[in-house]
Amino acid sequence: MIHAVTNTKGGTGKSTIAFHVLCSEAARLGRDFAMYELDEKNLTTEVFHNSEILDGRGQTLTLDYTVAAIGEVIYESIVENKEVIVDIGGGRDTDEVLHALANSGEIVRYYVPVEGKEAQITNAMGTIDMIEAAGGRANLIVNRTKGWTKDDCGANDIFGDKALKIKGDESILERVDNIYFIMDNPYFDHAQRDNMLLGDFIKEGSIHRDEMKLILSKLAMEKAKETGEFGKTIYSRNWKIWDELRKAYEFYQNIASQNILGL
């Protein structure tokens, strides 16, 4: 299957969804995948050079030769039987890429990321128009929400502003197959700071608390012998780091529970 992430507007979280969420999810599910960034201006694939998940799986392709670029995507999906994730750069090429994907004969699952801002809904609707014109149906992903569901995250405010008594237009929900939520968080940035995907970043956080206590106690004792520093100080410092990773892991579990890849 081909998973296409697109929005004509920049800054909506396309690369965050494509890399941190979809690639991490494909790896978690044990699916072989390839990641294509169809945008020569953003070399995001180079940012994640410490990622074990993305290692050897990511490419940035120029849109000057859309047909050839889409040909590579189709080859990976059909011949190599991979989940192929495509981060489509915004701008004039979006419509051309969407039609090329639609004409590939492969199943294409479309994702439109948007933040909870009224102005972004207009761009999202325009992007959904393009997807529908290409014969597809969109899945809406709302970034930086207050919670994990429409009821508890204030999603109604995305389509208006209750404080300003601006009535929202929820017609966008009638035009998408699914709506997913990504709660506001620091973990994407933390992972990217270390040049990793979120799926790489949270690995230690998945270790059971009791097991981690033993691991960190042993590490603290060994380090104390080497440096002369108090073992309790070393343990406390490392525990604080791990506790943050644990929170990141729990955050990721909320993403995983939504089955955004649809697999």
C-alpha cells in the first residue's frame, strides 16, 4: 500500500506525520517499508541519520521528474511488497503527484495533517478537493490537540472559536474517512534533536519499570567506581532521563492505539 501525506500549506506537520508517526508505526508492526520525500527543498531524510528504523529506507526525490519519482514509489509497493510512505511537498506539484499516485493502480491511503487553526482548515479543504479529484478519500490528522479524542481535545474549536462565538463548519468531517488526533507534546522535537524518529527514541521507555531499576542500579554502581561520584546521584540523574522516555513511550502508545496506518 502507498501512504501519501499531503497538504498544500507548509507547517501543518506533514513531515512529522510521515516520518515520526507512519515510519515508526510501520516498524512497530514489523512491516517492511520505504520512505520517500518528494520535495527537493526539504532534506528531512538526512536529519534522521541516527535512526535505526529509517536506516537505508529513506530517500528525497526531486519533483522535476514526477513520473520517474512515482515510478520508484510504485515499484517499491508492487514489486518489493512494501508499505510505501510518501511525504508530498506543498505547492504547484501536489495536484500532479496526487493524480500520478491515483493512476498507479495501487491502493493509496491519503493523510491530510492540520493544526487546530481556522486558517489551516481552508488549505485542508483545498487539499481534500485535490484528493477527491484524483479519486481518493482523505484521512484527517489533527496535530497539537488538547487530548486524544474529539470530545476531550477541544476539536470543535478547530472548526470555529467558541470564545469568539465563531461558529465552526464541520462539513470537513463528512469528507474524510477517519479523523485522528496527535496531542501537543515535546517528544517529536526531543527525538529529532537526537536525529532519531520517535520510534527509535522511545525504545528504552518501553522497558518495565522494575527491570529498569535493576539496569540503572547496576549502571550507577559501575559508573561510581570509575568516577568516584556518588552512586545515588548517578542513579537519580539516569532515572530522570528514563522517566522522560517512559512518558514518551506512553504518549506513543496513544498514537499506536489509533491504527493510523490502517493495517
